[in-house]
Amino acid sequence: MDVKVNDSCIACGACESICGDVFKVEDVAVVDQSAVAANEDCVKEAADACPVGAIEVA
């Protein structure tokens, strides 16, 4: 699974609160790719919860 955060990220923190092992919010959300495989369910949940659709999952 490839996860990216696009430029529409508003750093609201929703993804980090849902899946903190993968997402960290600094100026924008950043992805720890090494943690994605073990956390695919919460990655999908975070992507669905993103208010601006900034998380891209492929």
C-alpha cells in the first residue's frame, strides 16, 4: 500500500488521532511508510476521515 498526503492538507490532526503510528502532523501531515503495512485498516480509516481528502491511498 502506498500512502501520500497531498498539498490540500490543512494539518487538522484527524489522521494522527486515528492512526498515530503512521501519521504525524507537523506543518502538514507526514507518513511513516515503514509503519503502513502493519496499520492498513487505520490508514484507510484516516483517509476516509480526512476533511479535505488529502490522504491518497493506492
